[in-house]
Amino acid sequence: MTVLDHSSVEACVEAICQKGCLQVRRDIVALQSGDDLPEARGLGPSERAQLLRELKDIMAVYGDACRLD
């Protein structure tokens, strides 16, 4: 059984969200494609999956709209 490091995942979420709405959407697509993100280096597969879920949940609030930074 894998133990998730929630603090690492949360740190990644915060770092990615600092890049702005449009870039977060691009990063979600990259994660879904299996690409590496600098912020996600060192995360295991379960943590990467959690990161992706959290980013999707955050972006769901915005729907199809995105604020431009």
C-alpha cells in the first residue's frame, strides 16, 4: 500500500496555481498525457494522480471561463 505525501502534493498544487489559470489548464493536459512538470518531480504515480485530481477540482470552479492574469 502506498502512502501519499499530501504536503508534497499540496506544495505542487500551490506552485502550479501560481502560474495562472491558462497555464494550469495546460499543465492538466500535460499531466493527463504523462508529461513531466517541474513542480511534480519527485512525486510517485499515486501522488501525481492526486495532483491531477486536485487541479481538476480547482479548475472545475471556473467552468469554461478563465481569468486572465
